[in-house]
Amino acid sequence: MVHLVADGNGTVGFVVPRSVGGAVVRNRVKRRLRALVAARLDTLGRADMVVRALPASATASSARLAADLDGAVGTARRRGGVSS
């Protein structure tokens, strides 16, 4: 799940609740998401973004996590009218 705010500073925050797993699993998910977002920063523009991990992200492959992130960003852009 991704929330975007247009005309921000380009800040990205991550929310990984306990339902994802223990501390080690949550930190691993955050590291994976951070790497995926870093690779896409040039396409995100100046929008502020909050990425909330769902429990399935703990066992998702890297390709699946990337596809889910891209889909969530696309949905957030359509809902909020944010363009790249």
C-alpha cells in the first residue's frame, strides 16, 4: 500500500507492522523495500511517499515485491493525480 503527497520534498517513509513478522523479518522487508524505492527515485519526482508493507511481503520474491510496489505507486498516482 502506498500513499503519495504531490509537491513534497521527495521523502519516503516505511511502515512495517508486527503482522509482517518478527523484528528480523520486518527489518529485512524494510531493507528490500528501501532498495526498490531507491532504484525508482528518479521516476517518483518530488512526491512524498509512505509505503506500508502487508504480511505477504515477508515471503514475497524480489520480483513480486517490485511488481507490487510498482502497482501500488501507479494506483496511488491515479487516485491522487500525481504524475512522474
